[in-house]
Amino acid sequence: MLAYILRRLWQMVPTLLGVMLLVFIVFNWVGGDPSYILAGKRLSPETLANIRTHLGLDKSMPEQFLLFVQQVLHFDFGPSWSTQQPVGGILAARVGPSLMLTGSLLVVELLTALPIAILVAYYRGKLVDRAVTIACTVAMSISSLVYIIVGQYVLAYKAGWFPVQGWDDDSILGAWLFYIPLPLLLGLAVSLAPSVRFYRSFVVEELNQDYVRTARAKGLSERVMLFKHVLRNALIPVVTAVTSSLPFLVLGSMLLERFFGIPGMGNELLLAVDKSDFPVIKAITITIAISTMVFNLLADVLYKWIDPRVELK
Amino acid sequence: MIKKSLLLVALLVSAAGSLQAADMNKVLHVAYVAPENGFDPAKTTDLYSSGISENIFDTLVTYDYLARPLKLVPNVIEAMPEISADGKVYTFHLRKGIYFSDDPVFKGKKRELTADDVVYSMKRLADPKVNSPSAYLVTDNIEGLHDYAKSLGGKPFDYDKVLPGVRALDRYTAQVRITAPNSSFIYILGQIHIAMVAREVMEAYAENTMAHPVGTGPYMLKEWKPGNKIVLEANPNFRHFELTSDGSGQGVDAEIASYLKGKALPLVGRIEVSIMEEEQPRWLSFVNQQLDLTSVPFSAVSRVLRPDPAHPGRSKLMAEWEKKGIRLQQELMPEITYYYFGMTDPVVGGYTKDRIALRRAIGMSLDRMRAIRDLRKGQAVPMQNVIPRNFPGNDPNFHGAWEYDPAMANALLDEAGYRIGADGFRTQPDGSPLEIEMATSPTAVDRQWNEAWQEAFDKIRIRLRFKVAKWNELYKASTEGKLQLWGSAWTADYPGADNFLQLLYGPNSGQTNHTFFKNDEYDELFRKSLLLPDGPERNAIYDRMNRIVVGLSPWIFGDVRVGNYLSNPYVRGYKQHPILITTWRYLDLQK
């Protein structure tokens, strides 16, 4: 197991290098020159040259890439090009609110989608299954923006059950109890339907396995069969889905954060792309790339724990 | 008894020591529609950062809050500067007893604003290490600053070196010598980028001046979450300041003047600025009174405003909002929007009759009134003059725009030799294919304008191609003279006509003159206009310059948008200012 983990960690190095190269090429190709954003209304060659020197854009491409590698090694991406604040500090302040929203959403979504999926899978082909399937299809065909706009208007403005937007900087609990519920609810409305459909398919697949028929023939109770055997086997794809979504929790939810004034990472990324703020883009992309690799490794280790038949090579 | 007396004396002393009148329990909530960059006035040029800096820092002169036409008044100086007979030397006498807000750098001592701060702040703008995008404000105007900054060649700027262009005569007197008389230089002194900063603060926080603004203004920065939230608190060291102007003495002006009379400003102790880029949360927060001020979101115009058919661009609030006591102020924005042709381009540029005809025909093909009705939702008026309405030098009777007339446009093109080929589209006079490329950004609004332009080009049988790219990429191409046709806008830095006319001044090509327009007579008139004060002689020059522009048609005149500013019923003292970005120091909340 340890040898496997070490090997996987070693393999991350070339992958990360590939990601860095890709990010660097894409930014320089389509990202646009930020000097022109920073130069203000009146552009002079001197101003432009000063800005380019200041940002290090006057260096050759290999030199700029080398600097990027050094930044990743030290995990210090320097100051933001637009606000000149240290990128590390910006991201550290943003990650908490994002995790509060997306972490809560993941837990609530699992706790609701999984039981519904098991229920409808158990009654597959019956009225309840068909009704849920139709409801999910309808729900999935509506844009997430519609949920957010209508939800904010009806539940916050018209009904007054939630604040329209905002955040409590002084109290995590206050923010979580007061400002998270509505975006959480709307996030759940967006993600519940596809998750139910997704998880249902795994449970249905397991219910069609021979061992289920054998278990029933042996007289095993439906509850034991469902929760001890079927659910455990169905959990492997669920774990894959959940662990692969974990790195993106850090990224937050761009739309929800933007509409509800949550000072999270998603909104920060949007701002950075808008302003061609490469240090922030680099930091977020590399963080996501590293966490994706780490969580993929974690998923593989979890498979082994859930199903001892799985062999890690 | 003695104890009580001592207590009373102590209370009186402490009350006298604190000049602040602001009620710290009053919190003004406002929203920005786009994020700020930071609060070093020399380093930022965006509207949102400058709006905050306006409240933290002071400029030598500022605008009378209520007066229209706009009027400059002394801010931290005793009177307007003394200007020498040759118009080149400006002398400022600072008011005594103006203090910076407290900061650890001052080591617990009160730090007074002096003439050295004025000199330092102007020199700092020219320091290549500061890398100020507003450096031109001083290097283009103040004697010796450009040459000294250029001579440094990477060496540090010596702030102690006495430069003849800007110097302190004594503790409270500063003098500036400009390279040539310029009637608009006084406006430059009112720009926030040239605001007074303290040298020791800038040096102590040299690595992060954006997050450490320390000024003499009415507020100070309490909290900053970049791109999300900014909190200001009243500066306890702020000088005694009252509104002395009556404006027009009528309507809103009279109401504000009467309400604020004798009150020390600011009245609101805390300002919370949230960044809300989406229109819906901004609007709902305003009607829920979570925001005190806002502007009418574009998507809500038809639900909030009733257009006045008799007065284009004027509207009233719908009854639903009027009943809530919400107040509307409409103000023409201090801007122009236009489409420009690249004058060095081989297809659309140049000064020959056929090219002028082509540009005019394209201008005549767009139905501007329809665009204003449909795309601006009626919230704009046509631009008729390079100088926007309400600005000194604008002749309201001058109609410089080519009005919508596709038949005339086609006739012009026929006459100029742009014949319609077998494929139904026009060719160039020499028979080569004619296709015009219009630059545009990938936004929903731009796509709507593109449709209007496609329709316009179809009417005059000219092929149109769109070059879609991010704004900064187009801007780069624009400064290099590589675009054929692009929509642009200019917002006033100050209420001077030259601020707009310089957009077509030849020597500014590639800087602000992206059309690369060059006309010797225009350039000469521009230089001449700078020497003249406001008056008929200068207006005659402006008129001639406008006629040159209309005659050679490097631009298609667009429109001037109307700003619809709303305040909740409990907000007092509010009047939108065309140049000042914020008016928070004059506001009160009576909830």
C-alpha cells in the first residue's frame, strides 16, 4: 500500500508540470495582455513599458515559465496584478466561505439524494420511480440561473424568509445560519435531480446482480440485503463521484457566490479571469490540480477500504 | 463638587479635541457594480478605487457640491491658487490645522498637512518606480518633472532634490510652474490621482500602498476585502467642514442647503460598500432598504421608469416606487459614446473624398434613435458634438451627427464609386472587394449592437465582419492603430472641453487618440484653445474643431447615456455629481 501511495505521489510531478505548462500556454495565448487593463485611460509607451517590467512580462517566455515553477515550488504566487495584495492572503480569506457553502451542500445533497435514489431504485418501474424520474428530468432541464433568480426573488424578497444577500465577517456561525441557508437550498435544488438519477443507476445495477437474487433465495431480509450488501457495493461509484468533486469544493460556486455576495473563491476566480490577473489564476488552478490528484489517490485508498477485493497496483 | 467640575472640564476638553461630528451609529450601505483595485490614488485609475480614495484623501481644489455649471472651489487651500500673469506659476496657501488620520507611522503624534506633502505627492506621481498610470498629469504639465524622471535611468527618485517645477516656499505655501499656460491645469489639481499623501506613510508601506491609505479626508479605511467589501469610518482628525454653497437655491439644492446648514460634515459615521456585480441582488437589496443608494438596473428600466414622451431621455418613477418614497435623480452622464474608424487603415481611413463618403454613409446607415429606444431603453440622448451636453463649450444648436438616411448613404456610396457587384455587395472604387471589420466583445450587450450594425451594413450593401475578442486585446490593437471600426466611450476627468477634444489631437495618437486622426488645423486650434479662458473666443475655436471632425468624419457620433440615480426616502442631502464619484460626505440617514 505504501509503495503504491509513493508511486502515485511521484507520478503527480510530471502531471503537475503538464498542468502548469498548459495553464501558462493558455493564459499567454488567450488571456489577453493585462498591461492594457492596468495602464488606465491614457496609454503611453513609457507607462506600458513600466507596467510590463513591474509584472515581469518583459522577460522571455522560458524565464516567465521558470518563475512560475519557482512559485509553485514555494507555493508563493506573489501579489495580485490588479490589487497588489499577496495572492496567498486573498485565497486564504476566500477558501473558508466557499467551503462553508459547498461543503454543506455536498453533505446535504448526499443525505437527501442517496436515500431518495435507494428508495426509487428499490421500487424501480413503479409509480414512485416513474414520478421521481419525470420530476428529475424536468428539474434538470431548467437552467441553474433560473433557480437562483427566481429563488432569490420569491424566497428572499417576496416572502422575506431569507436575506437577499450578504455575509457575516465576524461570525462563522452567524454567516452559516443566516446567509448560507438560501444559497444552500437553491444549490440543492440545482444538484439534487442529477444526483438522484446518478446514484439511482448504481443501486439499480447492483439490484440486478446475481448475488441479490441468491441472497433473496436464501431468505435474507430485504433490509439486510439492501443496506448491508447492495449499498456497500453501490458505494464505490458514489465514492468516486464524491471524491472527484471534493477538490472543486475549494472553488466554491461561482453563480451562488456572485448572486448572494459570498466572499468565496468562485467569485474571486471570475474576477481574476475578467482582469487577466494571472497570479490569482495560477494559484487557483494549481491548487485545484494538486487537490484533484490528492483526492483521486484518496479515492483509490478508500475503494480498498470499502471493498477488500479491490487490488491497488 | 471639585470632582464634578474636573469631570466637566475633561469632557469639554475631549469634545473640543475631537472635531468629528459623525454619528458612528449611522451606517451608509452602498454597492459598487464592479470591483475596486486598491487605494493608492497614484496607482489606480478605475472609478471604484478612485471613489474610495476621494473619501480618504484630499486634493488642493474640489468641486462645489451643488453648483451647476460645475465650479471649482478651494479644498485644503485658503483660496483658489494665485496664478502669475503669464499663466505658468500657481501658488497655493495651505490652510493650517489640517491633519492626516492617525497611523502607527506617525508614532502617536498628530501629523499636519504641509507644503512638503503637496510637493512630495506631485513628485511621487512622476516616480518611475511608483509606475503611476496618471504620471502624465504632472509630467506633461509641470516643468522639469518629465526630464528628471527620464534622466533617472533606473536610479531611485530623489525626493529631496529641489526641482524648479514644484517646490515648497514655506511650511504652508507650495508653488508649481507649468510648461505652458493651460486653462485646464486647475482641473487637474482636482483629480484624485494627485491627492496629498504623507511621505513617511508611503515609504513605510512601500510594498503595499494599495491597502494602507492614510489621508486628510473625511473617512479612513477600516476594512478591505478585495472585490467583496470595503468599510470606511469617519476620520476623527477631519477638519471642521460645512456645506457653504446654495447651488441654484431652488428645488433639491435649496432642500440640501437648508438641511445641511450649520452642520459639521460628515454626518454618517460608517460606510459599507459591497461589490454586487449582478443587477438583481443589487436592486432587491435597495428596495429592501439593505442599500441606501443605487442606480436603476438596466434590466429593470421598464419596471421602474415611465419615459416622458415629450422629453427624450427624461423619465419619472412608476407610482409603485414613488409611493415608497424612493427618489429619482436623472443626470446626463459626463461622457460621449462613439464609433471610430482607424484613420491609418487602407480601407476606411484616409482623408480622400471617397473615404469620407464611405465613413459618412456608414454613419447614416445606423438608426440611432431606434438603437436608443431598443438597446438603451430610451435612457440616452443622441450625441451631436464632441463636447457633451452640459459642458462649457457645448453648443446645443450644433447638430454634428449624420442622421439616419439609408437612401442618402447609398447615393453617397454610388457617387464615390463604391459600386454594387454581381454578388449584391459593394466593391471599393478600384474594384477590389470591400469588407469592413468591426471590433466587438463577446458580451450579450455587444451582440445586440452587432445585430443593429449588421442590419445597417446590409442596407448599404457592404459586407461586415466582426472581430470578437476580449476587451484588453482589442484595446491593445486599438492603440496600435490596427482596428478598422470599434465602439468607444470617454468619461470626463474634469469638466473641460479639451478633455474630450484631445481624443482627436494628433500628438495623442496611440494614447488617447485611437482613431489616429491627424489634422494640422485641428491640432493648432487645440493648442490655441488651451491658452484661452472660457468665453466666446474659445467657443468659436471649439465650434471650428467640431466642424472639422464632422467634415472628415473619423467618428460616428453615438449617444450620451442618462444616469438614473435612486435614493431611499430616509437619505438626506443627496445630489448626484457629474464629476465627483461619491457624495457620501454630504449624506445623512434619517431612518
